[in-house]
Amino acid sequence: MAPTWYQLSGVDIASEIALPATVVSEGTTGARIAFRLGPAGSSVTPEAWDHRANGVSLGTGPDGFMLRLPGCAEFWIARDGAEVVGTAIEACPPATLAQLFLDQVLPLALHARGRFSFHGSAVALEGQHLIAFLGNSGAGKSTLASSLARGASQLLFSDDCLAVEAAGAEILAHPSYASTRLWSESADALFADRGALPPASPRTAKLRATLAVAADPMPLCRLYLLTAADGAPAITRLSRRDALVALTAHLYRLDTSDRARLAGELDLLEKVVSRVPVARLAYRHSYAELPAVRAAIVADLRQVG
């Protein structure tokens, strides 16, 4: 089967199954990842396993890595991240494999290729001010990004994987696919006018909301760490030291024993905190509060430095 080429997160992806991403001509970025279906279990024999809190197990072997999602799929990731092989378990449908690849596997393959990414959502306000939201699971990243991206002249940039790199005096971010994934409560609150939204994949109860997405890389203007609080929305700028510590927790990592990658992470993070303002955004997690949050962000963007 001839693969289809897609572009997202700053790389070209040659995939044997359809992805909810932008189809492109081959070789537009120079950086490539091949995603195919096959017997992932025969590609690597893990020597050590890391059983993570989210239920995913990551095995490390001499030729690559095995990502095991119990009862659903296994993915083999080449050590250099240039190839990913997915294997369905218990008749996992292609749509689920595609979403798992985009949301859980691709960020790790990017890490193997030396392109670092944050677990966060991002929006380009007025199509030019790129802001990103980081936070723990349930912090409201997708809900806040979706609410902002719904406005006129606003563009979604990423829902889950924000790939970044240092480029001159800027931190350049690369767009992901053109939709967000929301729990039904958020979907009903933000997209009631669209009727019933489709499921993000058969494996999750989240729904998919399609939005206008940025087509090209953009410099990152702000990074906001989301936290819940009572009272009016409050934005508090972090020192470079505190920002560096805070951002470390939100990077996707494949191999935590790879010293070269860890050194690359630290170098990138130091450049991020020196070039992009990082702040805590505290607000009451209420849909009625979202306009006030937007107003606070817009006021913050007007500040220089």
C-alpha cells in the first residue's frame, strides 16, 4: 500500500492509514517519519520496562522502543524515531490506531528525532499572537484553547502536542492537526450550535471539534501554566529559574536515560525561558468565566517584555 504524506509538528509523515491531518506532497520539510502497520512485537525485544502512571508501558531495547497500550495496540518506535510500526490488539480499528499514533506515539518519536514538544494546547490569537497552555490532565487546556479558537480570526495551533525549536532569537512552534478533543460537557458548552460532534476515536468518550488551524510555523509569544483558583483570572509572571523547573514537567520524553537528549532538552528550555514569557494563569474553571480569561490574556499580551 502506497503511503499518504501528511505534515504536522514540523515533520512529514508517510502513513499507511488515514490520519486526521493535512495531506501534503512528499518531502516538504526534510524531516520524515514513516508509520506503517505490522508485527510490532517482532521488531524489538525490550530489555527493560517503564510502567507509567497513565497505564502505558514503555519497553527499551537495542534497536528501539515498544509502547504498549493494554488491550488496544502496540507501537514499535525506531531508536532514531524515523519509523513507527503499529499493531492492533483485539481488533483495534484503524481510526483508533491513527489517534493513538498522533496523540501518544508521535510526540515520543519526535523526541527520538531530537524535536522536543510540550504536552499542551495552543492558539494563534488574531492569527498572529501564538500562546500556549500547559497543565496537568484535567487542567482545561483543550477547553480554553477551543473557546479562544472559536472566535473570528483566531486559529487553533495544537491540541495536545506543541513541537518547538529555537530559531534565531525566537522559539518557533509547529502546528498540529485541525481539531480538539473534548469531554461531552465542554463540547456541549462550547459547540452546542454544531449539534452532535463525532467521537475523537472509538477508544475514548471524548468528542472531536474541528476548527480553523494555522498552516505555518509561528514564533511563540506566551506560555501559560494553568491552575484552578477562586476569584478573577490572575496572571503571574514566573522567574526564569521557576519557569525552567515548571516547564520540565510538561515535555514529552521517550528515553529518560538518553543523556544527549536530556542535554538537548535543557538547552532548549533555557532558550525558551529566556525568550518567551512564562506565567501562571489562575482562574475559576467555569464556562461563564472564559470571557474574563480571554480578556486577561489579551491584556497580558499588550505588556512588553
